[in-house]
Amino acid sequence: MATHDAAPQRLYLLQLSASALTLESGRTLPFVLGCYLITTGDGLHILVDTGLAADATLPASILPAQQSRSALDHLADLGLGPDDIDIVVCTHFDLDHAGYHDAFPGAEFFVQRQHYELARSGYPRFAPARAHWDHPALQYHLIDGDTELLPGLMLLETGGHTPGHQSVLVRLPRTGPVLLTIDAVAMRHFFHPNRRAVPADDDEEQLRASTRKLLDAAEREHVALVVFGHDGTQWQSLRKAPDFYD
């Protein structure tokens, strides 16, 4: 699959919605749902997650968004349709990340083997979006641990939020390395080695290990930008599609 010019050239942040998350204390935090599009020098289009399904219901702690757009809407704005997507990177099968997988039957899907096998076994957490991620037309490639998908595009196993969750490291020609933590570190204030789990996380010990792994990667790779998956405050300051990082 990889060729000499297959490296990432652009990264688009697709903001699907902006709302607020209500904490147990009653405090609210700006909260976003998003996914990502990566384009390469040889013309590949790589989607990282597909966003919240139209038929999904979010927890009551997440206030309704004032405005929401699907990944399909964003792609259309960029002149792309589902058939233009070559690869979908599946970070995990939560309903706000896997809700449009079935819209891309022509793509190749990459997911951690541990995650896929757990989900297929009937793990209740992933049942709400199962009709979307377990569609018979989808072609999955199962990977084990950290994997270089293409030159400049690394998938990093970062379990804890869910078993077999994965984050993404993208090396861009001008911006430099960009780390997409996804839900391994959903908010900037969680990005420290002694963090605590929240109710949406499966395993605090694994979560801390994954956070340390991402901290080490950010230092080792001289990461220019860390994007936290649901941090509404940070996303207000980021370039969002149709703008991009290159």
C-alpha cells in the first residue's frame, strides 16, 4: 500500500458538534465531538473515526448541541463522498466514534484485534453502535499493538478508556508531528501521569499507562500539537475544516 509519496500531507479536524459536559459536581465543561481526515501525497483519503450516528442518544450529562454536522456533511464540503474514503482508522466502537462506519463500505478499516474481538463477542458497551460497525459489507484489518499504517502515520495502542483503544500520530511536512489522543486523553487537564479515570473509562491502571505512553511519545517525537478528543476549550483555538494543518 505504501509508496514513496504516501506520507500524510494534510490533516482536517472535522468538528461534528459543540456542547457542554456536566460533571458530578454540577460544573460544566465545553465539549466537542469530532473526527479527522488525513490526505496523503499519493491521493489517499483516510478517515479517523466516523462520528455519532444519527440514531444515537447521548448520555444526559452531555447537553444537546446547538448545531451538529455529520462526517458526511464535512466531506461533502470538501468535495468528497463516501466512495472517496480509502481507509477508516477505528479508534474504538463507542457510539460517538463509530456511528457512520456503514456509510463507507468501499474503505479498508483498521482496528486493534483485541478491541474488535471483544466487541464481536457481545461486549455491552459497543452494542449501541453495532449495526453501524458490524455491517457485513465492511472489510476489517486487525492489528496488534503499535503499527505504522503508512510512512508518517502511526497507530498507537492506548487501552484503558476501552480495551484496544488506539490513538494516532501524524507527521506533517510543515506542522510536524501531531498527536491525536482521541479518548485516551479526552481533555487537556487529564494529560499527566497520575490522572484519575472517569466513569466512561474501563480501566484506570491501563489508562494511566496509556497516558504515560502518550506523554513519552509527545516528548520523544517532538510533537508540535496534541489534539485532545473532546476538549471543547482547546478545539475553539484549533484550525477546523475546511481549514487544515499541513
